[in-house]
Amino acid sequence: MSEQLLYTAAANFEAARRVLILPEGHRSRNFHGHSFLTEVRCALPDGWASFPGGEIEELRDKLTSTIAPLDYNDLNRELEQPTDENLARWVRARLSIPGVESIGVQSTQHEGVDLDNKEHAHIWRRYVFESAHQLPNVPAGHKCGRMHGHGFEVIIHADQDLGTSEIGVDYDHLDALWAPINSELDHACLNDIPGLKNPTSEVISNWIWQRLKPQLPELSWVTVYETASCGAHFDGQNYRIWKEMTLDSATQLRRAPEGDRRRQIHGHTYTLRLHLHAQLDELMGWTVDFGDVKQLFDPIFKRLDHHPLHEIPGLVDTDCANLARWIKSQAAPLLPQLDRIDLYETRGCGAILTWGNVGPALPI
């Protein structure tokens, strides 16, 4: 597939609402509030920003000014039905930016909607279960061969063509479907559960898919976080994994105009997420060992972390887009399964470089 670059930006607003489209007795019909997070993903044309490398900050400023009327407001004054889906529509209609791919609205850290220009909604809800497991087929001495535990997280993704509908799959419906699955997984040894003899993240995601899909036709992906920095997705046919890390690095945008603070040496704690797509190894129960990804990428990581990025030879500039392209050039030969790189300089603000299936959106 051809390479695609998306710029991303995120901004918060605090607001109250009543969602009267929901059934009588639903708690969200009451007046309540959220710390909302909005996100935009767009394929910006060359020359859109005031200088090459200024795209992310200018995109964030545009988004922030667009949602300003919603901040500390009663959303029912702005929208008759202020659902997450309608809020995304409201933002999209007022955000005068070319190449918008999707608008995301997270009403909490555990749920949200991403809406594209074709009224296709990607609805997600996050769940947590606390369990133990061990992987029986790993080589001797592998740490995952010992009985250990995780605070697992699961994200249920549902894709729906909304048309003119004001709400997609109700989060409470997802809660009801998840409840019996949670009762099996939570505070259990996963190896003792039928079908989870080898409970890797990939196997768990497939196990959950098989139980949910018959009851939730809109189910599009199941995501399992084994730790906060790695996990697996399954869509009924394809497996994807990701490995996340942070980089504490100095930077300097050489193409920023004279007097611009970004031209000075400064720094970020970057969030870097590597996405890989591969066939499942039936014996091991995984696509790629997370530990192998970390080990193979480590020499590249060490060139980036706690270093001045602007001194790396061959790097055009240290904006996220150019950094992601440089990381691809270094990592792709070592990790042939790699097909997407997310790089954020601050929360939700960065670039996504993909040359394969984009895969599901993950919460910011």
C-alpha cells in the first residue's frame, strides 16, 4: 500500500448536557457534565501551515478555537441532542481545515466516537479485568512462562453507518454484553478457562470476539492491552499488535521563522507507538513477541531517547512527520511486519504514518 501521512491534534472542553434521546430512566437524561476531549485526524496538503513543520501546532490552535463556544457551556443550548456523535458533527461542520479524515469525541477516558465524512461512526468502550496467566509454549527461561498477572484492558470497537441517526450503539448496550464475559475473566487464572490454554493477547482478543460477534453485529475490532504499553487487536480475520514507548528528547525546528520559539532548542516527552501486522503463530499464540520488538528496536530507541534530535544525520527536520519517516527508514528493515508509526509530541498532537491497514483508533 502507498504511504499515508495524517496529522493529529486534540483539545479539551468542559461542558454539561442532557441526552434526551435516550430511554426514560437512563442516567444520561439527567443534567451532567464531562471533561470532553476532541481529536482531528487530517491529511493536510503541502503548504497548508505557515512553515513546514508548523502543522501540528496550527492544527491544534484551529481545533481549540473551533470548540471554544462549547467550553463551560450547556451543550443543549448549542445542539438539540448533544450526543458524542452529534458533537463530532458540530465540530466537523465548523472546522475549516482541508483533508479531514475523522473527528473524535471522548466523553470519558473509557468511551468515545470517531466520525468520518461519510457518517461512518467508530464507537469504542474500554473495560478492565484483573487476572493471572502464563504462556506454556515459550522457550525455557522466558519470563512469560512463569505464572504472573496483569491489569488487562479491553476495548470493544463497533463500526456503524449512522446516516442521519443522532446516536449509534449505546454504551450501556456494550456494558450489558460485556458483563458475562467479565465475570469469566476477572480475578481468574486465564489458563483454566476453556479456550484460553495459551492466553496471549492475540488469543484473548479472538476468544472475546467469538463471544461478542453473534450478539453485536457491529463489532469491528477487539483490543486487548496486556500492559499499558503493548497489546493486540483482532477483527475476526486479522491480528495487529502495537508496542508503545516514550522518548525524552531535545528538538529544534530548523525551518521555523526567525524569532519563533520552536526554532530554539526545546524538548518533548514523545509517545511513540509501533504497529505491526502478521499471521498468528499457532504454536506460540502470538504474531510477534513484544520482547522481540523491543529488542530489535532498541538500537534506534537509544539514538532518539535523551538525545538532541536535530543533530541526527540525514534527518530533514525534527517535526513529527519527518521523525516518523526517519524511524520508518531505520526500523522497517529490522521489523518487516511494521506498517504504521504514531508519534505524538504532546497528548493527541502528532503524526500517523501508515503504509498498511490503518487499524482501529486507540484512545488518546
